[in-house]
Amino acid sequence: MYTLSANQYGKGEIHLVRIYRDSPRHEIRDLTVTTALRGDFADAYLTGDQSKVLPTDTQKNTAFAFAKTHGEGAVEDYAIALARHFVESDPFATEADVDVLVDAWDRVVVDGAPHDFTWVRRGPERRTVGVVASGSGAEARVEVTGGVVDLVILKSTGSEFHGFHKDAYTTLGETDDRILATSLDVKWVFGAVPADWDAAFDAARTAMVSTFATWHSLALQQTLWQMGQAVLDAVPSISTVTLKAPNKHHFLYDFTRFTVEPPIPNENEVFHADDRPYGMIEATVSR
């Protein structure tokens, strides 16, 4: 009566840290890796037969090993090597996903100089890398995505919201000067391999942030459209970008309710930052 229509399995959130000690000035790479394999694994679900299942613990061990043996290039190179390894070495896996979250660290400054081996973690923003590998030999395929999550950004003016549709339940007032703030989750798809993965990420992120800052916004929807175009303009190897942006509302606090004398003015200066509920605005921009 029933069919196992899809399945996959893997290891979630493998947190690994690689220190590069090639010189007195060390480097750090902090990755959280999630793997998933798809293929001929139905027997494990239907009968409990594990003979085709590569343990998730093995996937974890491989992620750590590849941090040493394939960890010298960009994060994308590491993720591609790991995903290709799974589909090429496992006879039962037809497709492998490797998703990576990158935590950035900033060097501690001591007496005006960056320290050689001490960092403070930056946050909450994290870079993302995704790889889907399938096939082998002439049929080998790799799809790469990049992006960023939890990129919190705010500007104190240069944003309006008015002329919107209203019904009997509408209470929101119109404004021609408001705070615009969001926590961006952005994912882009590479249609071609860029010359430099890190440079492509930096260019895409810079394009988004600069556009958010400089575009006079009539709505967050309009801003996302402009940001998506800016990413595609900045990185020709990106074919599609998807932006997910919760509208982090800031409401002008009402001092007129107070009876203090003299009255306290509030000329777009003091706001109540309301973390929920929030508007969720999403857009995908493609070439």
C-alpha cells in the first residue's frame, strides 16, 4: 500500500577547526559540515539491512581527515573534494550533499598590531557553501552554491513604506522615513566555476551590503530586487540568487503618553525593536 518515495542519511553539524601553522603567523578555519548520501539504501529502511550503509560516523571521520588532506584551498574546494569522494568511493551512493557553515574569526589587536595566534569570533553572520556531487567519470556532475546566513544589517534612514493596500484590519501607519533592518539569509547558485571562490564571495557580499546602504528603499521587496541584481552584476559566474529577509521592525516609541513636563520629544530617535512577529520577504533573481 505504501512506497518509500525518497530517502537520504548523513551526519549533521560536524564542527571542525583547522589551524594552519606554516609560519609564526597562524591561520584558522572554523567549519560546521553536514553530509548526506542518497542512493540504493531502501533495504536499510524496509528490512533493516545495513549492508549498503556507510555509517554516519565514517562520514564524520572523513570530513575531519579531508580538513587535513584537502584543506589548503578555498572552502568550496574542500567541500567538492569531500562530496566527490563519497560518490566515487561508495558503490551504493549516487549523490552526495556537503553543506558547510563558515565561522569567521578576527585577529586580536595588541598594541596596535594584529596578534599572530589569537582571535575573537565574529558573528552572528556565517558564510555558507553547498555542494551536490553525482555520477562518476564522464557522467560526473558537481553543483555548487554559496551564500551567507544571519547577516544582520540596519540603516537608520533612506527607507519609506506608504501607499500600501488597506482593509478593515489595517492599523499600520504610513511613513516616509523609517529604520530598515533585517537578518539576511542569501543563497546563490554558480553556473560556472569562478576564478577565485573567496573573491567571488567577497564581491557578492560587498554588492549586497553596498546596495542595501545606498538604495533609497520604497519597500524591502524593492531593496531585495536591487540587491539580487547587484550580486549578478558583481559575479558573472553566479546564475541565480535567492534572498530571504525578515523585516526587523523598529517602532517609534510613543512619549506622548507620559505626563512629564516638559514633554519629551522623539524625532525618529528612540525605537522599540520588535523581534516578533516579523514580515518575511523573499525574492529570487536569475539571469
